[in-house]
Amino acid sequence: MNARNPYGAGSAASSAPHGEGRESLANPAVSLPRPVSAPPLRSRAVLAAAHVVADPRADVSPDGPAAVDWDATLAFRRHLWRHGLGVAEAMDTAQRGMGLDWPGAAELIRRSAAEARAVGGRIACGVGTDQLTAPAARLADVRRAYEEQLALVEDTGAQAILMASRALAATAEGPDDYLTTYEGLLRQTSAPVILHWLGPMFDPALAGYWGTDDLDAATDTFLEVVAAHPGKVDGVKISLLDADREVDLRRRLPDGVRCYTGDDFHYPELVAGDDHGFSDALLGVFDPLAPVAAQAVRALDGGDPKAFRDLLDPTVELARHLFQPPTRYYKTGVVLLAWLAGHQDHFTMVGGLQSARSLPHLVRAHELADALSLFPDPDLAAYRMRSLLKVYGATP
């Protein structure tokens, strides 16, 4: 079998690339090619929701504060910016509320915003209410939590993304409570924000958001918020994995308000658009797909929609695999691919979430990514996958 097959015969150490043998596996020296800094994409606004890199040597418990490898985390953001993508920071992909608490997210926002200023990269950061460690008793508590986070993000100079709030979902008694809360926040924002509607497939605690389980009624409430403050809303991010609903919603948006797709199943068709418009992108799947995503959108920049689809359509099988139910655990596959690609030297996640997917799931993610040529060094990726199999006791 060839060296890229993780099930290949023979000693993993004997076929290790870059001298990465048994002794050096814990801290390999990997030299990735650095793409020439690319200009921003023109035809679409594209942000990749980026993962965080854990510190594997920290003595922490899964339910304790996250230990983050800041150097590796910021290096990955520079990788995204070098390809011309923007960074959506401290979002679901960064394990917000699934290992990364508010103090950790606040530090991530400060550091990434400073890095964005240094390199001239676009950054937008998540604003939520996750400092409320107990259920909020009043809507006023939810609003104050939002305001605290909004002030921090705006102080860094980053754009704010008003994320869906578990506390608001638990406290609000109906659509009017959502309208009141968002109206108060939008009145005080200093620059246009992105409104984020994250569906329960990503976070079960957000079921019934906008005051109802009826998605048609919820969409009406969401659009009412936007229509009341179009000058304060740069765009809306829709993460419902329902392409038809997203197309209908984006056609109802006020002029000048973007629709950022968060649909990791249908992004090629939604970003390509139709005769009535298109979606921009704010996607977790663009974390592992950054190089091909950037190349595809540049094809759109050059007026070649066919080349765009030819590049992105083949990636959907991998995306659907990473985001298969339980969808909220997609981060595990994203971090696996970052390790296999050489962006970090371990497969460890904050909160111990590397254990959230099965070994067959991880093996299939490697196979699909390898078929797409996503790995700068395929031999390194195959070697690392074999080493993981060995740890699991699953080598032939």
C-alpha cells in the first residue's frame, strides 16, 4: 500500500516523514509552506470560524478553565488571513460554551484582534452571554451580559457578532422579549454588527429561539429585528442547515444587509447564488477548507462561477461527514484535520473534546480530506493517522 494509507503495512516509525519517529512524535518539527499573502476576496465576504489549539501539557480537567496554546492558535489565524479570508473569532468552532468559557473567550478576542490589527486582517468576534453561569432570572441580566461582551469586542476594534444566547432562550417568554433585548443592544452598537441565528442542531439549548418552535414565525421575528435597525446590521448569519429557508430569508432582507451562510451542507450553491442574489459566508467548515475556499471565491472574483463550483462541490462530502449528527461535535473533526495538516503538533482539544467522535469517523475524515488534497504533506498526515490508530490499539 502507498504511504498515504493509514492502514498500510509496516512500522509507522519506519515510514515517518521528516524524521518524525517514535521519540519525536510528541513534539514534531513541521515546516508548512507559507502562502504568499493574498489580497482580500472581492466578490463575496468570507469569514472562517476558527478553532482554538489546546495546550496539551496543561494539567487541567475537562470541566475546568481552558488551557490554550496561544502561539499555535494565533498562527492558525495568520494562515487564514494569508489566504485572504476573514476570521470569525470566539464562535461555536472555537468551542464557545463547549470547553471555552467567557474568560477564555475574552482573552482569545483580545489576542486575535491585536493580531488582526498587526497584519491587516478582517476579524469579527462573537458576543454572547456565557458569563452567566447560572440561569438568568431576568431579561435585564441577559442584556447586561450581552452589553459587557459587546463593550469588550468594540474596544478591541473588532466587528461584533451578536450570537444566539442560551440564557435568553431560557428566560424569554415569547417573541416580544427577543425584540426588546435585541432592540436595546442594536441601539447602542457603535458599528454595524452581524446577527447570528444558530439552530438547535448546533446547540440543543437554543431550541425555540425567537420565541417559538415554528420556524416560519421565528423567521418573521428575526426579520422584524433587522428591519427595525437596518443601519445597525451589516448582515445576518443563518445556521439552520436549510438551504431553501435561507434563500427565502435573504430575499426578504433590506437592501444593503448581507446574508452570511452558516450552512455547512449547502454552501457552494448558496454562495454561488441565483438570479436574485447570493449568500456571503461565515462557516466553520472553511477552517479546514481555507485554501480551496479562497481559490474558489477567487474564481468568482474572475467571473468564473463554473470553476467555483468545480472546486467547492467536491468538498461537500467531507463537510457533511464532519457535521453529521450530533452536529455540535463537528469541532473534533476540524481539529483532527488541523493536526493532520501540520497546523498543530497534537490532537488535543479543550474540554477533552477529542474523544467526542469515534475512531471510524476520524479515519473517514482523513480519507475524504486526503482525496481533496487538503494536506500540504500527505505522508505526514498518513503517518499521524497511523499513530492515532496505534494509540487506539487499532493498527493491523
